[in-house]
Amino acid sequence: MGRDYSGLLSRDQEVTLGVVGGGTMGSSIASQSLLSGLRATVVEANQEAAQRARDRVIATLTRARSRGFTDMSGDDIDQQLTVVVGYEHLVGAAVVIESVPEIVELKRDVLHRIRLAVGDEMPIGSNTSSIAIGSLQEGVAGAENIGGLHFFNPVPASSLIEIVVGPSTNEDTVATFRALAERLDKEAIVVRDAPGFATSRLGVALGLEAIRMLEQGVASAADIDTAMVLGYKHPVGPLRLTDLVGLDVRLAIARYLEQKLGDRFAPPELLISMVETGRLGKKSGQGFFDW
């Protein structure tokens, strides 16, 4: 049985979204929740990480307020946002989203801990960008109520959520995720559980080829990006996007897709060397561009 999702469809209902992991993506998902009128409970590993997650959400909402996208005050944020240590605080959420690093064993452990806290019927979405949902469902209770909920960074500026249907995911869970996407003011697409899904498979392929072109001296990073922005109407070029995502994240996804889909996803030496030297993109201050 799936969980009743009718409360998510009505904007006059008070809904809490649970998020495990308050890093770049998790805090951005929580920020979107507040902007859309939901409450958010973010669970972190320790108090220091919880404070960093809170600071990220506040910074995002402060920028949104300065640009006229919200009139939320500090008191409003305090009322709608809870950042804590301990999975028991997820009880009562309508949906829980895990947003921890792209490590299969870590994600499975987090899903198991969520299940122990909230029971088997709670819909859980994994914000993985490439890991097969079937591999995350293995050995986790309530697998039929687990699926992929792939958000895009930064979440408030993105219009898309990619819903990934794993081999055990039931129709009620997909309907719940669709309802959540609508409540978060996003457009949802539904894809089959395949390596890289739809978005990462295409996006990483383009990004890796752009890195190879830079490596081979075909053009500068700025000119490669300008070619895609002006020539193909992409909102941001593939190298700047890699900086935003994080070169380490893109490398991990490329290696996973190489393992699953073959040599066409083999990471270029330039990407590997940049990660090894700590040039990770925006989060480190240097990547293909200076930040």
C-alpha cells in the first residue's frame, strides 16, 4: 500500500518535507520548500553540520528576499525551518528526501535509518543524480515506497524534478512525488530506472566532451560555453555548469556511468587532475573558471 498523498495537493494544508543531508543540494531543497509555503525538517549528522545547513538555507532565502522573490522574515524562517540531529524528528513529514553524497552504501544506510524512524509506508525520495534506484531499494523495508527525486542545483532557480521509477516503486509513490513537485512549483518528468536516468546521462556526456575539447585545445573554456549558450540556447555552458555542480561530483558520476555504460563516459585526464589538485569548481573557488 502507498501513502495517501491528497494533503500534498491542497495548498491550504500544512505540509512538512523531511530532508536528510543539509549540504548544497539538501539545503537548496529545504529552501525551495519554505519558498513554496511548506515546512522543512533537515536532519544532519552533528550540531556543527546542522548549523552550516541552517546558514545555507538562511543565505538562500536572504538572497531571494533581496531580489523580491519572497517577503519571508527571519521569524518566518524560524517557524518553518527545523534543522536537527536525529532521525526521529522526521516523524510526521509527508515525504522524506535523502540528499547525502553519491555513495551507494551510505545512501542505503540512510534509507534504512529513515525507515526505522518513520515506518514502511512513508514515501522516500532519493536525490541521486545517477545511482540506480533498484540498487538503493535492495534490502530496505518499504521498497515500494522508495523512488528517485532528482532535483537540480540551485533548486529555487530550476523548473525541473526528475522522478525515477525503481523496479519496486509503486504507482502511489509516483503519484505522491508528482503531487510534491506541483506543490514545490516544479515540472516533473518520469523516467525508468536506468544508469544516469535521462538528465545526468545527457548532461554528463555533454560536459565530458566539453572538457575533452578544452584538454585538446579546441577552444577556451569561455568560448566553448558561449558556443552552447548562444548557439544552442543553453542557460549556462557545460564547463560553468560543471563548476557549479562540483568537479568531484561530476567525476564520481562519470566513473559510475563508465562502469555501467562503457568507455564513452570515461573521465578525461584533465578532469581527474583538477580534482586531485583540489580545483573543484565554485565550492573551492577555482575550476574551469575563477569564482
